Amino acid sequence: MLLDETPLFDPRFLQELDWSQNTASFSPVISPLNPGEGLVLRPLCTADFNRGFFKVLSQLTEVGEVTPEQFIKKFEHMKKSGDYYSVVVEDTGLGHIVATATLIIEHKFIHSCAKRGRVEEVVVSDACRGKQLGKLLMSVLTLLSKKLGCYKITLECLPKNVAFYEKFGYSSSAEVYMQKRFLD
């Protein structure tokens, strides 16, 4: 497969969100269909490899060295599973990705074999902070999780970011997040 415009998931999922159920306020008003002048919100595609997708992710965490072949292989795996919803905001004037976030759907045996949504890798480029793109991404993923029938949606965040996520109806739980790292 070549680096192309094939989306990770059907773009209609984003176009058909019930934006009236959004709980965050935007000033000036933006939406999934109108994220701001010169910006487009859409599913990730493999051509985004050359549009600075990893440069934006590197503002969040270490991404390592990724070849186009590795990216395409991981993309195809995610697309085939149907459980990954990576969304990007592209500055069409520059042809660069300026924000991204991912919703992962987990299939459970509990709650009558329900689905749980997990938000991962929410990041907005330093150059685009203050344009409400983080709020837009969180609103979109929250509504998408609901549309996909998840019984809940969760995320992990630093204590300093709790107030931001509370704007979307998220609350701290009594559960303790634990981890065991295999790579630094």
C-alpha cells in the first residue's frame, strides 16, 4: 500500500455526530464540520505520515523512529480491526497536521458484552494552542464513543489536566491507574 488518502474509518461517523449533544462551549463557535479557517477535521490517512503527524505526536511523548512501511502496517492493522478512530486536524494551507486524538474501542464481557471507549494521544501543536482544537477533539471523541454504543469512555491524564477534561463531563474515579513499563 502507498501513502494515500484512504481514511482509517468512514468519515461519515464524524459528519453524522449529533453536535446538539455536545456539552462544551466554543467561542468563537467551531464544530467538526467547521473547525476553523483553513482547518479540516477528518480521520487519519496514511498520507499524513508526510504531513507532520509524528511531529505533532512528538509534542506529547517519545515516538521513536517510524518508517513509512511500519506506519502503513500499523495503520492497516488498526483499520482492519475497526476499533481505532484516530482523528486529525489538518491546516490545509500548510498541508500539516496540527492536532490529533484517538478513540479506541474495547470489547468487554461485562455489562452484557458492552463496549468501552478509551481516549488516547490527545495533542495539539504548540503553534495552534488556544484555537479550541483540544476541546473540539475531546467533544468529537466523546460523542463518537456514545454513537458507537459504548457504555463508558475513559482516559488517563496528569492531575494538572483534570479541570480540562471535566469540561466534557469526565470525572475522577476511585480506581487507581497502575502500570508496568517494558520500554522507557
